[in-house]
Amino acid sequence: MLQESVERSAYPHPEEFEVMRPEYSEIEGDYFRAVITVSPFRVTGESRTEAGARRAALYEAEKTYRSYHPSYRIRNPYPDTFSDREGTRWSRIPASKRDKMGDYRFVDADNEEDYADIESMLTWDVRPNNVNPVD
């Protein structure tokens, strides 16, 4: 009988962090830090809101899990294209250009095209306009 090869490590799966309540603290500049602990591991995220800080911490859990399991595909917290709550349009950059440009393209308030990586978007608390603001 063949046994399935199962990747195992001491590091918890990112979904285990999702069910834990974060510890929040306010940091300089009216930003928040969320710390989520699945003993003995902890992830940290920072953003303009507590909810954004939690999402940033969960994304860090995804990245850390991938470092233990290279075949794991990190879940993108954003759709490929969307408008945020302020009406800014965002679109995912092709994988071949992300190293140089970032993960997403957007047009700023001055009508200039700019780029951002997912970590920056989480710090800025960018959210698609159809997401529940209590999230």
C-alpha cells in the first residue's frame, strides 16, 4: 500500500491564525499593530485600521508558511482587478513584471499611474469597495 507524502512542519497552517483573536496596539502615526499568536509562533501586521492590521498579520502567516513549505501557494488577499472604497481602480501586474513594478497598478489622485506591492496595500488598508467595512 502506498502512503501519501504529507508535508509537515511545526509551523501552523495560516488558517489556524485566522481563528485566533489578535492583540492590538496603537503605534506612531495613528497606525495599528496586530499580533496573532499560535503558540509558540506569532505573526505581526501593521495598518491604518485594526482590521487592516489583522489582514496584514494573516498575510505574514501565509508568507511564513510558504518559507516552510515552498510548494504552498500564498493566497492573494485581493482580486485581480477591483475598485477600492475611495474609487481608485487597481489591477494586478503580470507575474513577469512584479519583481520590478510591484503587485498592482493604480492611478493616483493626480491621475498618475503608480504601483504598489501587497504589503504596502495592506499597510494602507486598501480594500475592495464591496467589502464589509466592519471586516
